[in-house]
Amino acid sequence: MKRLILAAMFVSLVLPAESALAYEDSGFDPDDRRVVGYDPDIRSTVRTVWRTGSGRALRVSFRAYERLGIYWFVTVLLDARGGPKVDHVMGLSNADQSGKGCGVYPRGHRKEVVQGGFLQRGDMARCRVPTSLVHATKRIRWKLRSPSGYVHNNVDIAPNGGGWFG
């Protein structure tokens, strides 16, 4: 009987910890950007962390109000440690002839970018990297910036007001 109680206690302690390793949150942003070229106006975003065979993975995806074209940039600012500042930056882009893709790097160290798994389809794009790259000590918060590749000072920020998702 004592073994059964001990086993039940062990399972109740392990399951919540295991489920904390995987989580997903989403956020929404209004249709508020003037359409110029292929600049995305961010409609929604999802940040997902899950367990893989070799650790954990982080994926950030977004949808735009329009179909994504061949010349756009989105920067994802990540807070993985609970401080007031950005810890890491994830960049997603389709820069036409310069290539498309995504990567993550510590804030202030752009030369240390590690490439991630990139997908663009229709009005959606996403980037996947190992969570170990952002040295997370808490649930990862995120926000997105989409600067214009065509017009100065035409930036979409999600969420509006400069807060954080998550």
C-alpha cells in the first residue's frame, strides 16, 4: 500500500513538470498597416515550445493580413529569462535574390546568428530553432517588428503598444 501511495505521489509530481516543458501561446494584432510592396501587416502569431528527441524546440510563426511576397522582413524579440530587456533576436525574411530563411542570435551579437528551419506558405511564415539557443529560464515572451523594405518609418509592431505576447 505504501508503494502505491509513493508511486501516485511521484506521478503527480512528475507530470506537471513534464507538461511545463511544452507550451503554446498565441496573440493577435489589428489590421493597421498601410499596404506598401510586400511589407507584412501582422495578423496573428504563435510561440510554441515542445520536447524533441534531442531536447526542446522553439517555433515562432506569424500570419499576415496579406499574402507574403518575395521581399519582407520580420524581427522577433525574445525574452527567455524574465528580465525587462530582450535576450535574443529571431529574424525571418524573404529578401528576394539575397535569399530567405531565419535564424536566432543573442541581442547585440548579430554575427553569432544560428540558422533555423524556415517555412513560408501563403500568408504564413515560421522559424524553428533548438530552445537551448536562447538559454530559457522561464516561459518565453515574444513580440514582433516588421520594418518596411520600401518606406521609412512604416513599421508594424505586434502587439500594438509595445508590450509582450505570452
